[in-house]
Amino acid sequence: MTKNVTRETRPGDGRDRSPRHRNEDQEGRLFDTVAGAVERHAPGIQIVRPGLVAVPIAGAAVYAGGEAALAEQLIDDVSAAAGVEAVAGAADGLFAAILAARRGTLVDPGRSRDFLAPLSLAELDEPGSGRADLVGLLHRFGLRTIRDFAQLLERDVTARFGRAGTLAHRLARGLDEHPPTRRTPARPRRRAILRR
């Protein structure tokens, strides 16, 4: 599951949220609060970037009563702890889960490729991905959807587009670019108690 957290202007607060007025320290502290609220439900979260947390949900979903119940609990707890609105989505891979979160969708296990298939190829060009040129080239070749790209043979993609193309092709097929890098929660200090 990916947790996509967005800050929105509340009516009457008068704050400008444009990039030129960002306070990165304040946003970092706020996001630590968000991450802590999420981590109470599922240890080992991955902070993908400020505003986006990936959560391993297998065990947590069982405990919460299912993925939908877990998503609702996470959204409520983030709102209570940090005062921000959150959106949750779930899918098999990180890329698919991010897109599911943007849509507030819980994709059934094993269905990430089907979920991604009709989406525009432009979705592959995530912020900071460096895939704008690749997506533009694929458009010039007549490919429009993620399905169009995913249907190409991996060896052909690798031969034509190299490593960057191969990684994007993995995402289009609902696979992860690489294994997740999870945050390890701080362990409480061990204490010994002596009794007489």
C-alpha cells in the first residue's frame, strides 16, 4: 500500500502553498508526524519522498480487518496526528500503488498490470524520474497507453532504450523498479528491573 499525503489550503487560513513560499524544515517535521502515525499501524515503512509513504500491508491489513479498513484507519490517524488530508491506495508494486493512491483506489492483488494498462504513458514520467525524453520518444513511435509499452518484448525494449527503458518497462508491467528500502523503527531501550 502506498500512502500519498497532500497538504491542501484550508478556507481562511491565508497561507500560500506555492513552491516559492515553502518551508522545507517545517514540511519535514510535519511529515515525520505523518510517518509516525502510519508506522503505528505497519512498521517498516518506506519514505519515498516527502508526502509519500509506502507501507507493507499484508500483516497490518489482516489485523485491521482488510485493506479498505486499514486505509481508512491510516487516513484518520494521519489527519488526527498531523492535521493534513491524506489519500491511500494499494497495489502490488510501488509505481502502481502511487498511481492507485492518486486515484484513491485499492487494486486487487495480482491486478496491478490490468490497473495500469489503460493509463496514459505520461504517467511513467513521475517527478524526478528523468523519463520525459523516453515518454516523448514512445509517443512519437505511436504508443499512447502503458499497455502499449508493456506489450513490447523486454529484450526489444532493452536493445532500443537501454537500462532506463528496461526499468520503465518493468513499471509498465506492474513490477517494481527495485526492492523497497524500508525504514527501521527505533527500538525501545531494553530495561532490566530488579525485584527483591
